[in-house]
Amino acid sequence: MPLGKGNSQKVISSNISELMHSGRPQKQAIAISMSKAGKKVKPSKKNYSKQAMMMAKQQMMMGK
């Protein structure tokens, strides 16, 4: 079934549900649905924290 058109919360939720029922992982389904709706996906705080920690470690190793 094709994904719905529009950018309302109801359409996005419906698209996510449809993609997950077709076998896509949840994060991928969200990304596809938000992209289709023309909205940006905000990075999670968890991923941001990991990236920040890695950058801090690299800077410490370089002596900055």
C-alpha cells in the first residue's frame, strides 16, 4: 500500500505503522515517514552524547 500524503500527525503515524508492518525497523520507518512529510528528524540525545564524548576523547588525545 502506498504511503499517505500530507504532513499531519495522523498521516505520519499511519505511514510509520504501514512501514513497520511491511518489515522496516522502527527508526527507519520514522525517518522515511518524516522525510515524506517534509519534516526533519531531530537526532536523539543519546546519539548526541556519544558523539560529544567521542569528540572530547579525540581532543584530549590530540592535546587540545
